[in-house]
Amino acid sequence: MAYERIEVYSPHSLAEALELLSQKQEALRPIAGGTDVMVMIKDGVLKEKELLNLSYVPELNYIKETENKLLIGATTKYREIRRSPLVNAYTPILIEAVRQIGSPQIQNLGTIGGNLGTASPAGDSIPPLFVLNSTVKLQKLGGSREVQIDKFFLGPRKTVRQPDELITEISLEKMEPGSYYFFEKLGLRSANAISIVSAAGIIGLEKTTIKYLRLSLGAVAPTVIRATEAEEEATGKELNENLIHVVAKLASEATKPITDIRGTAEYRKKATYGIIYEALYKIMKGFGKKVEYGVENTG
Amino acid sequence: MITETIKKYNYINKSIPRIDSFDKVRGTLQYLTDIKLENALYAYTFRSKIAHGKINGIYTEDAEKVNGVKAVLTYKDIPALNGYGAIVPEIPVLAYDKVRYYGEPLALVAAETQEAAIEALSRIKVDITPLPVVHSIDEALEENAPKIHDKGNIARHTIVKKGDVEKARSSAYIVLERVYETPMQKHMFLEPEGGVAYIDEDGVLNVLAGGQTPYRDKIQISRVLGIPLEKIRVKNTPTGGAFGGKDDVTVQIHLALLAYKTKRPVKLVWSREESGIAGFHRTASKIKLRTSASKDGSLLSNEALIYLDSGAYQSFGPTILDVSIETINGPYRIPNYIIDANLVYTNNGIASAFRGFGAPESNFAIESMMNELADELKIDPIEIRLRNILKSGEVGPFNNTIRHAEGLEEALNRAKELFYRLDPSGPFQRTGVGIAVAIKGVGFGTLPEFPAAAIEIVPEGKVRIMFSNVDYGQGINTGNAQLVAEKLGIPISQIEVLHSDTKFSPDTGGSSASRSTFNGGGALLLACDKALEELKIEAASFFMTKSSDISYKDGNFYYKDKSISIYDVAKRLKARGKSTRFEATFEVPRYQEAVEGTLEVPHMVYMYGVIVTKVEVDELLGKIKPREVDFIADIGNVINPAIAAGQIEGGIIQGLGYSLIEELNYDMNGKPLNINYTTYPVPIISDMPFINAEFIKSYEELGPFGAKGVGEISIIPVGASVADAVADAIGKRSYKLPIVPWKII
Ligand SMILES: Cc1cc2nc3c(=O)[nH]c(=O)nc-3n(C[C@H](O)[C@H](O)[C@H](O)COP(=O)(O)OP(=O)(O)OC[C@H]3O[C@@H](n4cnc5c(N)ncnc54)[C@H](O)[C@@H]3O)c2cc1C
């Protein structure tokens, strides 16, 4: 029951924010929506006594497009993402995930940068970012770098971010017109639940042949993972029940889950199989979700 | 038999809006934890971080030195008895020789500011030698188990029996033996335990804190402080949810002690996490059941070995054990039985009252058993029940003569029409349907109850009603207002309900055991009779005639073609210096003697319910989705259908949480793991199945306008019906709640 004074710095520009961070380094904890940080404060587990409030940094809140990519500023809120015509058109798989995060209250405050900063293996925006081959932009005073999403996380609550860096942007590949996708999340209840298992997938089909498959899994390993063996197995094959079984099995074998109050390790493996099987089965049967933009209406 | 045909009523059988809803919707209702008293001290509790240990010393000197700290109290500061507990006062107010659960209070701090109080908390030092922790019923029963209390780990053991089970079993066609387990469940009310206390100008110690039974709180405070009852006032209403978790004392004694010692107003509110750590929970159970039947499904014998986990102390444990005994035979004709019932100590917090009070635990066992017997004997599960339920006038297993069992039969017959599987919503979904029956006594069984209530006819045009049943959200204030409105024939708008408060509410007892309508309403109707009798005489004096010539209807007294309103009569009475407040006591009908081996078995009046649960199970994910739930209830005459349906629905969703996702867990050191809404998920609105609540037309002559009770009945059979539906869907029976996905795939 910590009851301590916390200083909050609220810079009004990115330059000012980076300047503060370079001075104070790990003494300063960034806070965006605060939906994770405030919980840590209340639980008395936040080490830092000073917060860097990013809410008034205008440069970090945007959704833009380039020819092949979408660029999302780190402090963009889930609500803004859900309402964005760009995200809905080009990366609808992210919408699928975001609408299942927490509750409307959480979506009104929570940010995508915060989800990355928290680096929970159960973070729900992360599996889509994996299959969208995203990169994370880290910026510090006088420099920046881009890190591929699968190199960004080091473990639960651990990332490659250095104390003087801010997450400023996430860039996502636009999905291919006509590709299918899914995001499924399994929780103990129907909403506002922490994922026991989650999975995201994008599949490019040429008639019934799989051109490519991208699969990622959440809450079943120290970080979100890509199921690369399953992906490779599927490439160039016919989408049928047998293949779905093999792919789901490979995905399940790729997991390294733990047992906790939200589920046993064994169950997480079985459920991984189930989630992937059901999602691909749905697509095979023609009930999958499809990327619509740019698809000529032939009907 | 419905002896009094159900009439057309003016104010009951009506879904009038709850009288407190306007204030609640506007946010203007002041809960007791909202109260801000001038000059109040902030109080906090210093709790043990060791679940089981011997206390060598508690050192408070450093804490006392903190600027602004007005009191740091330990067991040494308790003026009289250092103990409380609704049945046996064995729970230390502040631990002294041992700590027996993680979070047990060791000291109290009160200070001018929150900061000072928290600083003081951090400066209290304790020296405790840890002892091995007892985590479960099984561990508590081990031969060399560490003793939690000097007398050992069995708080209560009793055997109740009838007939010859050996003989019955040996001649039976089928004998099934199963072990059933249910988890500890948290109440998770929205308003955590808390309130304020102060000493007023008259030297009375006022304790205003969320609770369920103000007069018992008063007794418990008085014992600890050693001050007379007249010097204590307790107010419990409005309370933001309770479900049994505020029936025994939570903060009341600590508040009283601090105000008494500091002579200052004090505020003490537990955080959500404190509520999670130190608040009460439902008893975990382990029940071994061996039941035998003939080929046609007639029950021949029932042998039950019941263990309930009381946690570190007994709160309501002994009477919860009684209800579990009474429930284990269901509403069935069981000629031979033996029930070996045990209340067990562990280091798992303190178990106490929770909606259903031992009945959901036993119901899960007997109703799961009935479903499996039906399966094995290839008899329809409704049919097997119809063959075994007791009929009106029959003598039940606990020597009680059964009243009004037609309701249950009718409900079962209605359930036949609702008992079907839904169509699966997808290729991996399997659907199933399950059934269970519930029975629950209203009130305290054979324990004597003499609830009192009062009404005051206010000449200005109001009828004020007073009783000590607490409205913690279940709507008793509205229901009781409707009863009085009906009785006096005056509109609800003229009725003012005073919140339960020992300052002016007579002792009606508390809100628990689905008793408030029956007992509170019963007493209020008698108070109305008293009022009318007295006012009739006054009306006679007004008309210069005799009272037998006066009639009363809808707020007016009549003599020939003349009339005078009840308020004008009250005005005359008052003008003559007489009181217009009338109080009456209801002698609750009961059996005088408890069955040997029990404290309060049997009850005289029972509620009944039949539940049909339709689920869908994802066979690859093990995810169970309750899609539709039908509940057919016999609760007597229904005073307010909307409120009653709300109680049914609330009980069902709370029961679904209990059946599917909720479970309080402790780690190896006896520390609770799920102590808030993040770590202890409860169902939310999107988890609600479609619920169809139906009420059997029924009338219990012993209750007010034929009413029985409603609060607990619907949660009781949920577990067994869910387990049955899941078994129907995937062919796998569950004997342990909650049925989380990883237990079924
Ligand atoms: C009730 C509730 C329900 C929830 N449900 C879900 C759910 O269903 N799924 C899910 O994934 N999460 C859920 N969460 C967690 C949380 O809402 C998300 O992780 C959210 O994305 C965090 O964003 P934020 O802006 O609030 O982060 P903050 O709390 O502000 O920060 C989170 C972390 O990221 C760091 N950080 C934030 N921004 C930056 C930046 N620009 N650069 C560097 N570091 C930064 C912070 O220092 C901190 O370590 C829930 C939380 C609550 C309270």
C-alpha cells in the first residue's frame, strides 16, 4: 500500500519529451493511457517516482499511410484505431484484436504503444503486429532506430527499448487484397478478460492453394511468437482438413506455455491447436473474414 | 392446496419500480462509506503477512511517534472480550497468541491524515514464528496435520441418521458412490467493507457501516467494548451489496474500538484488495455421497460424508453445516440416511455466509447424483425426481410435515416442456441440456425468531415503516412498502421506509436466509393490525359510536355514510398525547425441536426451484457457454415480479460464475492469489445467457400475503445443472466446480 508522491512531467512536444528522458533515463517512466501504469502504482510495484506523461505530445498521435504501409503513432488510442478508415481498410486484422481489448473504458484510454511497452505475452494488439510484419520505431534525443516486431520483445515485460528511448511509431504492412485473416482470443469470460491463448493469422489463397500463411500466437510463450514451421508447412499446399490438422499441430508444438490461475500449460497447447483449427476450418468453408479493399467486385 | 385463492391485489403482484432507484440512478444515494465526518480520523488495519504462526511480539512504539497518529491499538487495548463470531465468538478482534490466516488483523491505526496512518502502518513491527500452513480440507484431516486450534482441526462434527442404511443398500438395485467438490467463492460486492463511527452528544457510540444484521452487530460490539447495548447505535443501510459477506461483523468492531479509544469520529474503508484478503468467502466443500435406489429409481438410502472448509475460524460455519445437512437429502423421500458432517479448520481466510448458505455445496452433490442415477437407470431425469419428491402432508426425512409441495411438482412438469437441446451454433459446438432441483428453508429453522416491526401513521399524510432488515440492493424496502400499501389500501407514494437503524427500527433481525419478506413483512402486517385496531377505537370516539360499528377501507374509516381518513384519526390521537407508532412482534412458526445432531434442522417453510440449463461446449477449446437458462420457482405469492425475477437472474449469473470460472486460490504460504476484479473474474453482462424466470402460482398461509422468500433459491441448483448439461453435450461428467475449460478437454 505505497502512498508516495509521484512527480509527473507533461511535455508539449516530442523534442521536450526526449530531452527529459535523456536527462533522467530510467528514473523516468513513460505513461500514455496509464491503464497499466496506474495499476502498477496502485499495487505499489512501480519503482520510478517520476512519470513522463505523453498525453500532450502531439507528434505521437496519428494514423498515416504510405504506399505499402500504415504508420501508427505510439500514443494512438484503441478507440481511434477502431474508428480509423485506414486501419479498417488496410489492416482489418488489427481491428479484430483491438475491439476485444478490455472494455470501452480501457479502449478510450489505452494506447498501442502502451501495449508494446508493457510487453505482456498476452497483449492483444501484438499477435496482429507479428503477422503484419511490423516494425517499431524507437527514438531518442538525436537519433532513432527501427526494430522488427519479432526482435522487439526479450521476455515477459522485457523489450530492447533503452531507458532514453521512446516508442514513437509502429509501421504495419498493408494486407493483400483478398487475403483472409483471423484474430481469436480465449479468455475466462466473454469480454474484459486476459487472454489464456490468442492467435492471429493471415492467409493468401489462390483458389484453394495456400500462397502464404502467417501465424502468431499469444500467451503461450514468454513473448508472442510466430509459428514459422506451421507457416512453412502450409505454403503451396491445398487447404484441406488434413493440412489444417497438421498446421494446428505444428503451431501447438511451437508453444512453450506456463500453468497459472488462468489455465494449465497442457490446456494452452490443446487450445492453441483448437483455435488454429477452428479459424482455418472456417476460412476453408468460405466463412472467413476477407480483406476487401482493392478487390474488384465480380459478383 | 391453495386455500386462499390468489386475489386481485392493488399494490402487490405488481412490478412497481424500486423506491430507491431514483436516488441510485442519480447517484444521490449516500452509502455509508460515502459519509465524510468533520474532524474524522483515518483508520487502517495492520495485517499479518504470515498465514499461520505464533505471535512473539507486536511493537507499536515507532508507529505511535508518527506525527498525527492518534491511536495504534493491539489486543492489549480491547476492554472486554477479544472475540466475535455470529455463532461462537472465537474470532479474535485483534490477534494475540497466534495468527491463523494471511491478512489477520494485528493492529489498528488512526491518524489525522491518510499519509500519517500509512506511515505508522509501515513502522509497526511484529515477531511471528511461522508454523506449517494447512491449505485444504484434506491437509487438515491428515493424521499429523498442524493443529490450527488447540482442540484440533475439526470445528464441529455431527452425525444425523434415520433408518438402516446398510440394510437398504444391500437390497438396492443400484448403488453409486461419488466425491463432489466445490470451491471457495468470493462475494465481490461493489462496495467494500467500510463505514464510520463517532460518539454523539448523548454519549452513544454510533457505528454506521455496511452490514446485514444491525442488532447482532450491536451485541458483538457491546461484548468487545464492555459497554451496554443502549450506548450503541448501528446503522447498516444502504449497503452496496452483501450476499452474506457482511452478515457477520467486518469493520464494525474495529470502528467502534477506535472511536471509543480516540473519542474522535473515525472512518475505515477496506480497499478492494483488503476485501479480497480479509473479507469472508463461501465454504469450500468436499462431499462423499453413496446413494442407493431401486430399479424404478426410488431412493432407498443416502450416505453422506460432508466436509466444509471453515477457514481459520468459525463465523457461520456451524449453521452453514446444518443447511448442508438439510440439503443433502434434497426434496426427496429418503427412508434411510446417515449424514456425517464436519466443519474443518484450515488457514484459508474465514468462510462465512454466502447466498445459499451451505445449500449450493450439498445441492451440487445430491442433484449430480440424481442425474447420474437417472442416466444409469435409463430413466428420464425429470421423471426420477417426480417419483421421489415428497408430497404435501408427508413426513420428510427430518420429521417435518411437508407443506405445499405441489409447487415443485408443477415446476417439474413445466420443466418437461423446456427440457431440450439447442441447435449448435457451429461445427465444433456440442449442445447439452441439464436439470437440477433446489430446496431451501426460509429463515432459521427451529431457532426461535421473534421479529418486530413498526409503522407510524404521520398525520401529515404519510405512513412510516420501520424494520431492521437491511436493503443491500435486493429491494426489501420496496417489497415491504408494497405489503403495507396492500394491507392499508394506501398508495406506495404515501409510504416512507426508514433505513434499517437501531435508533428507531425495532429488532426484526437481519437480511439473510431469504427471511426478510417473510419475517419483516409478517411483523409489519401485525403492526398494521395493531394500528387499525387502535385507530378504529379513536374513529369510534370521533363518530360517537362503538368500534364494532366502524369499518376500514383504503385509508378511511367508515361509519354509516360518513368517513374519516386514517391521517385525521391519527391527528386526533396525537392531539391527545398518544403515540401513532405501532409496533408488533411476529412469532415465526417453527418446529420447536431440532433434529438430533443439528442446531436448526428442519425448516417449516421451503422455497423450491427447478432449473433447466442449456449450454454449448466448444469441443476443441473446452469453452462452455451457457446459452439459455429456465428457472421455475415456487417462492409463494410474488410481491414484486420484477424484483423477484431480478433475484432469480442475479442468483443464476452468480451461480454460473461459481460453476464455471470463480475460485479463490491460496499459494503454498497461504497467501490468497485472487483478491480483486482482475485476478478474480466474475461474469459480466456479456456472459449473461437468456434467462427465463417463471413463478408457480403459490400461496403460503404462514407468510405475508402468501409470500415465502426468494433471495437464495436460484443460485443453489446452478452447479449441478451446468455439470449435467456439459455431460449431455460432451459425455463427460464433472464432479468438481468450477468446470474450467482445462478440466474437460
Ligand atoms: C481493466 C483492464 C483490462 C485490460 N484488458 C486488456 C486486454 O484485453 N488486452 C490487452 O492486451 N491489454 C489489456 N489491458 C492492459 C492495457 O490496457 C494495455 O496494455 C494498454 O495497451 C496499455 O496502454 P496504455 O497507453 O494505457 O499504457 P500505459 O499504462 O500508459 O503504459 C504501459 C507501459 O508502456 C510504457 N509506455 C507507454 N507508452 C510508451 C512509449 N510511447 N514509449 C515507451 N514506453 C511507453 C509505459 O512506461 C508502461 O511501461 C487491460 C487493462 C485493464 C486495466
